[in-house]
Amino acid sequence: MSGHKALNSRIITPPFLFLALILLIGGYFGVQRFMEGMGAVSNLNGGFSWGIWVVYDVVVGTAFACGGYALAFTVYVFNKGKYHPLVRPAVLASLLGYAMGGFGAFFDMGRFWQFYEIFLPWNWNFNSVMLEVGLCVAAYILILIIEFAPAFLERIGQKKLLKVLNKVLFLFIALGVLLPTMHQSSLGSLLIAMGHKVHPLWQTLHFQPLLAILTALTMGFSIVIFEASFSTVGFRRSSETDLLAGLGKVIVGLIAVFLAARLVILALQGKLGLIFTGDFASLMFLLELALFIIPLVILLSPQRRNRGGTLLIAAVCMLFAGSLYRFNAFLFTYDPGPGFSYFPSVPEIMITLGIIALELMVYLAVVKRLPVLHREEHA
Amino acid sequence: MKRRDFLKAAVGGATTLCTVGVAEARPNLEPTENAVGMLYDSTLCIGCKACVSKCKEVNDMPPTMEGDNTTWDSAHDLSGETLNVIKIYKDGTARVKDSVVDGFAFEKRSCMHCVDPGCVSACPCTAMRRDSLTGIVTHHADACIGCRNCMVACPYNVPQFEYNKLFGQIHKCQMCNQAGVERISKGGMTGCAEVCPTGATLFGTRKDLLAEAKRRMTLQAGEVYSYPRGNLSDPFHPHEKAVPHYRNHIWGEKEAGGTNVMHISSVPFDRLGMPPLEERSAASIAESVQHTIYNYMALPAIALAGLTFAVRRNTEDDDHEGGES
Ligand code: SF4
Ligand code: SF4
Ligand code: SF4
């Protein structure tokens, strides 16, 4: 008997229709991109060859999709079984987040009709961080499909297959912890090759992988809190604050480590002074710092940790902090040299919003039809 | 006890994956023995753009038209149809050539054919390659997925993607030696060097060009020097001219591991729009980090073994406790 159950409520609701409208607009520009080329819809140029399709859809979006990864670590590596009820919705969100990241990357792929070239071993350049990111993300999407398969198999009543799968699932779960560790740290490493174009406050060279993985984990835990809080409100389910408060404690540790690492690295590299120069980059850095410190302060107190509302505020702050860290490094303070500027075009933004809308729509539909959310004890 | 050890291995392995102690840092790549390149002497350049138009001819690219102008190629930066461009530095009244104050100067931008190229290092599909003999960096569109990592990893923003075409590709200068052109392999020189009227763009081996650049640094300003044109190793009808005040800096001797295309000038290079580069190449740092983490996939393998063990134990616990899944 599964501990999960479908919500079984109506799929087509007003919010769903609103998302569909955004998807429609994004879809329109998406078609245009594949009819006339990237230049017709985006503001990408010779200096800013990566815009929000890479930086939001892939770099930030996959960090938002780290909930499954963070929980897999907690539940299966550190054996905290009590968080088990949160795993399945988190895996679903991760699957959708990563799938949409891949989808977004496809829009951004300049030579999309040759995408398979990256999968041909004789083409591989083992020096390339991008190769690691590409292959690892693709592999992780497959792993997430397998990790989520039990929900689907339960739904269609494939008991036998389910049993077989459950026997070997541990292997996939282990891979599901390893792969994100690899490619999330590599997303940081991408910045190393960008050299002087990355602002010194974010160009930490050898430390990029460490900072990237720490933000991935903090964002992963925060998104679990965020999603759970929303399904509590949105689907009128009983609150899971007790469980979430526990995660809040983990986040405190992670933020503390991140902030300490960040400042020590900057000190070691002799860049602390840059924080107070008052230019755009230094202001962004301070904003980022504040967004990390607020949740730290909130979550330090057990009372605040145990209140659903403050917990949610902390999680949202964390998500903004982690996203801003990555946006700052890859885009906001990125400087390819004189003569270039970038601000995403409306079609570019709409395609990204369309992808997010699609992700949310699929999530809503799936939790209503497949056993994803944990069965409530006093339902 | 045993189980704790495995847990530690799992977590340890996973953490090592992202905290890097760079065991074997790879140094910058060295110039290839017979590397060919170009020397661009900004003080000789008169901005005639003969090199720009010859480049378009050799590489079969259309002239770039801007606004109402239909009379001449008005490319002002590298693009999918411009692999070589002449830029200008201007200050104040811009009257005196090669003067920092109230002066102007030219600067040529094209692929620098880095000794340790960021584009080659970053490309996942080996679509950017450095020739092991000539050191020339070429692009191979048949393997390229258009991820544009070469563009972000190039310190000089050289590779350019054709955003305006649905089936566009990356373009960059390949020193006139790509398949179908092969001017260098056939013993010739680059198009731009061939047509340059003043010898501002000079073709030759990197060694010879570096020696020539160093010689120019030692000349007395004002004395007449016989500047070779076209090909350094075969100087025909030199260009005689008084020596300017050179800055004692050969761009590309050391920057980010050096380049095969080197520049000299009397205006500081940051004014000419060259990027702030250290001697260590970003490619060498990125690869060191990458290889420390993924050396023979040993770390990931150890981490996976530990993780598998831990996950297996912990999912079994679930079963024993009669938990779900
Ligand atoms: S200048 Fe740019 S494109 Fe040319 S070799 Fe160097 S990194 Fe590659
Ligand atoms: S755009 Fe093409 S050449 Fe450039 S890095 Fe990507 S695959 Fe390589
Ligand atoms: S052909 Fe020679 S002189 Fe004319 S613009 Fe080019 S480099 Fe300068």
C-alpha cells in the first residue's frame, strides 16, 4: 500500500488557465525562434552570448530543482527517514525543473539540429566543463524519471514492475545524489573559464565548485519548504511545519558555511575592499549578503523556525539569495568589455515564463492524478 | 562501525568532489615548435582596411552595410560576416597619430590564435581545435552544437555566432588555413598580411615575429627603419619609416599564456580595448580544477560506491521498519 495519494481534484482551475495563457504567449515566440532564428527573438550578441535562457533556465532553474537532491541526501545518505513524506513531491518538482532546464537549453542551442553531437564519444573534449554539465544533466533527467516511475506504476497498477524497480531503486537514488553533486559544482566551474569577464567579487577561481554546490543545496532545501508550504495553503492540506522546521535547521548550517567560505575566500584573494566601493557590483554583493543573512537570523530561533509563515519568508529569501548569487556572477556583473550590453527582450522573457508556466501546469496536473503527495494521517 | 565508515566515505567522496585542492595544476600550454602567427604594429597601421576587405574575399563573406551607406564595408566589430576589423582609439581633438592625449590610433581585432586557447578548452564537442604543428585555432561546424561556450570563454570575444540565421554557425578567423583555403599549408601567408600596404600586419613564425617585435622595442625613436611587408621570412620591398615611441610591451608574448598573433603599439593596450589579462590562462585553471575532480573518474566512482552502500542500508531500514516505498 502506498503512502501517497492523488489529490483527485479538478485540473482545469482559474490559476491553471492563467498559466496556459502565459504558455500560449511563450509558445508563440518559441515558434518564431525556430522559424527565424535566435536573433529574431533575443537580445543576445557577440559579447553577451548567454542570456536568461542559459542563466535562468539552466543555471538558476536547475538549482531551484535541487529539492529532490537535497532530500535524497537527507533521507538516504544521512538516514533521516522522517522526511520521507516530502521526497516524492520534491522528486517530481526536480524532474520537471530539470526537464524544463533541458528544454530551455534547447531553445538556446544555436545549432539545435546537431544537438546529438555532444553525445558522440569521439567528439568529447574531456577538458570542457560544459561537456560535464551537458552529459551529467542529461543523465540526471533520466535518473529522475526512474526515481519518479513508482508513482506512475502505482497509478497504472503495475505491481510486478514496481517490485522489480523497488529492488534496484537504491542504485538510482545513489546516482541521483552523485550526479547533481557533479554538475551543480560544474555550473560554478563554468565561471572559471570566463576569466576576467566575471567580476572579481564572483570570480573565485578554484572555489567556484564549492560555492556552487553550497548554493545548490541551500536552494534545494528552501524549495522543499516553499513547495510544501504552498501545497499546504493551495491544496488545503494539514501543515507539515514540524518536518520543515527540521530542514530549517540544516539550512542554518549551510548558510553559515556558505557565508564563512565566501568571505574567507574573498579575504584570501584580497578582494574584501571591493565590497565597499559603492559601485553597482558592490551594491549587488551587499544585497546578496543581506538576502543570505535574513534567513539565517530568522531560522536561528526555534520559535521562528516553527512558525509556518516565518519559515516561508526565510525560504523565499534564501531562494532569492541563491538565484541572485548566480545571476550576479553570470549576468548582472558580467562584463565582456566595452561595446556590449544586454537586457533580455520581451520574447526572450516570455519564452522563459512560458517554460515556467508549463512546468507549473504539469506539476499541478500530476499531483492531482498521480500518487505524489503524502497521505494525510487525519484526513 | 563499518557502516559509519562507509557513510563517511560516501559523504567524504561527495564533498571532495566539490572542494578542490588542485593536486596537479596544469601549467599554461606552450607555443608549438613551429607556430605561425602575425605581428600587428599599430604605429604602422593607416586604417585603410585593405586587410578587412581581403579577409572577406578570402573567406567568401559579404560586406557589412550599416544604415543608408551602400558604398563601403562599414563593419565596426567582429560578427558572423566579419572576421577581421580595424578599430580606432580617439582622445580629445584626435589630431596626433599614436598620441595618448589628443590623439588617435588603430587597433586590429581578429582571432589572436591563443597559445592556450579558452575556446578550445571550453568547447564540449572538440569543434574548436588547435593545430599541433602550426598552432592555428580552427573551428569545425560539423561537430558544433552552438552552445556558444567558446564565445564566453574567449577573452577577446572573437568567435561570433550568426544569430540572424536559423541555421547559423560560429565564425572566427582561422588564419586563412581552413579546409578549402589552406593558404598557410600551401606555403602562402594570410590574406590580411599579403595586402597590408605598410607592413602593419606581418606574417611569419611566432619565434621570428617575437624577435622582430623585441628588436623594434630597442630601436631609437626617430631613426629610419626598414619595415618588412607581407611575410617576415621573405621581405620584399620594405617600407622605410622613422621609428615611433614604442611602448615596451608586446601584447601576446605572455598574456593568458600568450598568443600567436602579437601586437605592438605606442598607446597602452587597455586604451586600445584589450582585456585585463594575467599571465596564467583561465583555460589552465579551469582544466586543473576539472581534472582534479574528475581524474580518471576515480573520485566520482568512490563517491558512488559509498553512496550506493549508504542508500542501500538506509532504504533497507525503511523496509524493516515497515515504512513505505
Ligand atoms: S582569441 Fe579567442 S577564438 Fe581566438 S584562439 Fe584565443 S580564445 Fe580562441
Ligand atoms: S558553440 Fe560550437 S564551437 Fe563553440 S563551444 Fe559550443 S560546440 Fe564548441
Ligand atoms: S591593411 Fe594594414 S594598414 Fe590597412 S588597415 Fe589593415 S593592418 Fe592597417
